[in-house]
Amino acid sequence: MADFHVYDFENEYVGKCYYTHKRGRLSSMFSYSLDYLSQSGIYNVDPAFQMIEGSQFVDSPIPRAFTDSAPDRWGRNLIYKRHLYEAQVNGVSAKELNDVDYLLGVSDLARQGSLRFKIDKGGAYVHESSEIPKLIALPKLLNSTNALEASGSHEAIKYLLDVGSASLGGARPKATVRDDNGLFLAKFPHIHDEWDVISWEYVALSIAKSAGIDVPDFELVEVDGSKVLLLRRFDRLSNASNAGEISRVGYMSAMTLLGAEDGQKADYADICLHMADVSVDFSRDLSELYRRIILSILINNTDDHLRNHGFLRDGSGWRLSPVFDINPNPERGEARATSIYGQTDRVVALEALRINCSDFKLNEGEAASILKEIREVVKSWRDIAKRAGIHQREIELMETAFAQ
């Protein structure tokens, strides 16, 4: 059995995770530090835990809260390619990597949320020395992601890992960059994209902002002829009184909140039910989620799985994070990842949402008004797309996503 140590925010020791990997199966346990439990103002880092002494069995390979700090497909691919290269250089067989290897294989500085990890208690954080590149490094980052996708360049892999590009979830190429005011997530195009995914996410965020939905600061920029989307990291806060100082904000996905497995189907009614247990402003979060569901239906954002909904630590509880990873999908027949009162069809889902609006503390008049408001905003999609420089043929392709 091996272990690693868990910290939160400013070097606050939380506890220890024990794990074993036998016959291809990873299992783990977690134990809170007694010092942590004795303090005031602490919180349960994972809803599946109890805030008690002793080891607690984990019903997933590693605690789900830790998975929120771990890489998804993009980062795992980078880490595995590095492992293959190092094994080849050293003349040894590549081993099977597990969830702990991926969790501990990313940059501490760029890691999602506030949880941090050490192999030795009191020692250095894993991959603590990574540097976050400045915005001026966007061309090099873009070229490196293209080189990785095109040829598996080891130089590109090393550079992207060195600057913390594996630290965030999702399947798309991305990197964390910085300026004097904080950290940004830079999202890059993929060489196999069928349409301008980056610009269409910009369109979706622009609509969301006009619809009164909480969005991170975002900007669409052109780098060496390609579109790159910049989003301010909402799990980091800049200190207004001390330029350059950035603090971490706790983050939890809806997957962790619901105690679900990655890829497991769920319903928005489940999210509402569990939100009631943790939200510091339940009415606000309900209203916000209602608007997001309507927007997702009206732009056919079908990739709304549980890892694409998040919560930020706020005082004694949690609140919905700004919306992220919303993308129109021209394939009207594709079912959404998260159902709406059991419905995935666009028209039927809207009706189910109307019928159950009281679950969001809305009456039918208020619900109808919100739907009308967002419908009007969505009508501007073509103008936003043109301003984003999207080609007319793509605008025609995306008609089915926005059709009312």
C-alpha cells in the first residue's frame, strides 16, 4: 500500500490518501488529519466523506474530489506520452498508469481547484516548480499543440507538461497562461475539428452573457491565423492590494456532488436535489441553473455531462461556478448527456422544464418570461458569429443547432 498527502488552500494539511493497485484494479482510502478536524472553519472536501477520525473506504478508484483536480483526456494523453518516451529512453517497459499517476503528474501551480498533493508530508508539492507562461507565449503553445497532434513530438510534449498544460479537464488542447492580473485558460483548435469549435464556443458564451448567465471573462483572439479562446480562471482570485498574488478557490464538479462515476448519465433534477444540501444561495443557484438549461436546449448544447457543471467554495458552502464548456451542436438528433426530467428531446424537454418550474422556485409566468427573454437573445447568434469571423458556410451548417 502506498499513500500521498492532501493539502488545501494555503498549506492547510487535510489528510492522507492510501491506495493499492493490484491486478489492474486501483482502490483507495482516505483519512482526515486530527488537526484538521479540530479546527474551526474547515469543510468536507468531498461529500462522500464523513468528517470523522479513521480511514474511510472510497467507492471509486480515488476520491471524486481528487478527480476534479486531475487531468481528463487531453492531460492524460500528454502524461502517458511522456511516460512512453521516458520508458523508451531508459530501455524499460512502460507500465500501466493509474488514476494516482495522472493525479500526481500535473503542475501544482496550474491544477484545478484548491487541493494540493505531496508524496512526503512536509516535503514539496508534486510538480511544484512549473512556470505559467505569459500571454505572449500563445504562438508557441499553439504550435506545440499542433505538433503534438500531428506527430507526437516529444519536444512539444515536454514543453506543454513543463508549463502545466495537462492540469485541466476536458478533451481539447488547452493551456493556462497569465498576465499581471491573473490566470487564463487558453483553448486551442484541434487539427481534426469539423468546424470552428473555438469560435462557436465564443458565440455560445456571448449569448449566455446577454441572457444574464454568469460567465467568466472571455475573449476570442487570433494567433498565427488560428482562433484561440481565452477564459479567466474562476478557480483563482487575484489580490487587488498585492499585484501578482493569486489565491486558490475550491472547486467541485457536479459529478463529485452527486457521487457519480465519470460518464454516468444523470438528470438536472438530480443536480437540483443535491445542490440544496450545499448551496450557500440556493435561490440564486436555482435561477441560474434554470437559465442554463434553457440556453443549452435552445443552442443544442448536448455535451452537458456532469463534469461540465461545477461549484466554487464560498464561505461555509458552495455556489455554482460560472458556466463553461457550452457548445452548439448541429446534430439535432444527438441526445444530451444530462436529461431534463427524463427528457432529452428539445421540445419535450422545454415542456418538462415548464411543468416543473416550481422546483426552481418559479411560477409559470416567471418561467415563461425567462424562456421568452433567452429566446430573443439566442436570435442574435448569426450576428455574433459574423463578428467572430465565422465563415458563412459554417453559419449555414449551424442553423440546425439554433433553430427555434
